[in-house]
Amino acid sequence: MGEWKFSLVKSMEDPVLQVYTDDKIVIIKDKYPKSEYHYLVLPKENISGIRLLNSSHLSILKYMDTKAREFLREHYEGLVFWLGYHAVPSLQRLHLHLISDDFKSTALKTAKHWNSFTTHFFLPSSKIIKDIEDFGSVQLPEPSVCEAYLKTKLKCHKCSFKPSNMPSLKQHLNDCH
């Protein structure tokens, strides 16, 4: 029960998903991408999640961020990507999302999926690093605030369009620049 929460460890070892690996991290394709381009950066060190981060993790967080940006510069120059973490991740193992801002994907199905990337539920990598530098831990929103983010009414991330449902939003995304 709940073994899917630990699926990232298995995905890290899958050569079909791996796009970069070194002695500290692995970058993999997200198995259920929520955008045209969606990757995860995972440390090889077993860090179960964002809540347990402290100043001892600062160097790996900076390394993950740097390698993510290098990967994007090498492969996706000119495209807009967001780098960040979910405030309450659904999967165990710390993972940094690299996601293109088109959000065109068949796996993007629910308002919860949408809001997990387009509200303050999605915490920029730079914020996580700064929190560790300034406070020694990540300053996370309260659980009730996270729940509210996930229940936010749909709104396009590029304009003021407020669709009534996901199919309407997805149609809009095809035309919105």
C-alpha cells in the first residue's frame, strides 16, 4: 500500500528515463509530464523530502539547481522553464522539477495538477536555497494554506483568462502566448 510514493528511486535507475547522471545527481524525464518538457533532478543521497532539509543540504541543493540550469541551457535555450519543488510532494525522495511553461500534456488532467505548479504551492528552487541560507530550514506554507492553493480557481498563468474547467483551460493554452 502506498508503494507508488517511493517510485522515484526505481525511476532514477531506469536508463530510458535518465537524461543526465553523475556521482551526486540524476536527471530523469518525468513519467507523467505535466508539460511538453518536464524533468526531475534527484540527489543520489537519500533525502526523503523538502521538510527535512537543513543547512547540511545546502551544497546539494545548489548543485541540483546549477546542474538543472546547465542542462536547460544545453538542450532548451530560449524556452521558459520553471525550477521548483512542491510544498507537499506526493512522492518520497527530494526532487526538483524542471518544467516548461507551456503546460501542454495529456497527463495534465486536474485542477490540482495545474495548481500544484501555478500557485505558491510550487516553491522556486532559489527560494528553497535562500531559506536554507537564511533560516537553516525551508519556510513552508501551513498545510491549510497548501490545501487552499490546490483548490484555487483555475486561471491562465500568462493572461487573465479564468476558465470554468480543465478542458476549457487546455484549449485556451493552445492559443495563449
